[in-house]
Amino acid sequence: MTAGEAIPYNFLGDNVVMALFVLNLVGMAYVFLMNGSSIVERAKSMFYHGKQSNPYTDRTHITKLCNLLLYMQTIFYCSIIAFGRIQYTTPLTRGATPYIILAAFYLLIAVALLMKRGLYDICNLTLLSATIAREWKESYFFTIKLSGFILLPLAICIIFVKGFSITYYTIYLLFATLLYAVVVVYSAKKIIFKKKCIGLDIFLYLCALEFLPMAILWRAIHVINAFLTTKI
């Protein structure tokens, strides 16, 4: 780096981001202390749904606070990962304040998640029976809450590893996305299409309610970044 060259911004030197990261870890410790066994039971029930009448019994109950913390973890790591991707194309320099961009990403993902809950409620209660709609909603959004743990290694690398390779970033992100898609498709097959499984039906259903909204969200992240980086 030559004299006078701007120093790239790095999460590692940002006390606010580091504090949020530590608070998130403390929150997850609380979640597992309070509802660890329920989370394990519910995770197992995702894969043997057909062997029991109701996989979401009282013994798999997760408190509202723990559910909120799990959602917050997923949204936080998604924001970090989105910001990390932006750093590869239009990097901020040291002294910049990335909090507006991070907050915008966080708010966008949170709003998208709320809208998705409403969309799933409307569509599933229209297309499915009330029991199946409830089971699918519980399974699907539990998968989203678990996604935070899958994204944790990538978020750690973005925060702590200087010059983290975009190749490794892309590979891991593709792996996490593929794993998420496999779990969602498997759950849909077991719950929604268990009597008559047609691959095209699953594909069309998930394209309309899952893959297309994800593509729109990813595009919105890039639009927000392009706007904020020119205004900040």
C-alpha cells in the first residue's frame, strides 16, 4: 500500500460491529440454555415428519424471546454477508461509517421476512388444509432460524479474516444456499406433497414463494448499496 492510499474499511477494527457480534453470541448461549433440547428435537423432527402425527408438540416449544433471537441472528449474519459482498466491488475506506448501509440491509431483510410470513399465510391457507399449512409454516420458518448457524462460519471469516478471498466467499455461500434449498425441498416433499410428489409442482411452488423473492431481495441489496454509496 503506497503512501496516501486509502485504507480499506475492516469489521475487525469496528467496535460497534464487534459488540453486536459478541451480543449475538451471548444471545445464542441464552437460547441454547433455555431451549436447546427443544431446538434439537425440532431439528430431528424435520427429517422424520412422516413417522409421527405432529412433530411440533409441547416438548419442542421454543419461547417467543428465543424465536426472536434466532431470527435476529439470521438477519444479522445475512446483513454482514451482504455488506461483505459489497466490499469486493465498491469497498469503503477506513473512517467511513458503514452503519447506515448495514442498518439498511438489516431493515430490508427483516421487512422481507415479515412480508414472506404474510405471503405464506395467504397462499398456504388458500392452497392447503389448516393443519398442513401450520406444519409447513413451522417447518419452513424453523429452517430460516437455523440458517443463522450455517451462515456463522462465513460471517466469522468476513469479520475476522483480512483479505478473505471472494472465491471462498462464493463457494461457501453457494454451499449454504444449496443446503438451505435441499432442506426446504425435502420438507416440502414430506409435508405438502407427501401423498403425491411431483417434482414440477415442488419446483413451481418454491419458484413462486421462495426462489423469485430471494432473487428480488438480492437485487434490492445491490440497488440499496449503489444508492447509499453515492450519497454517504
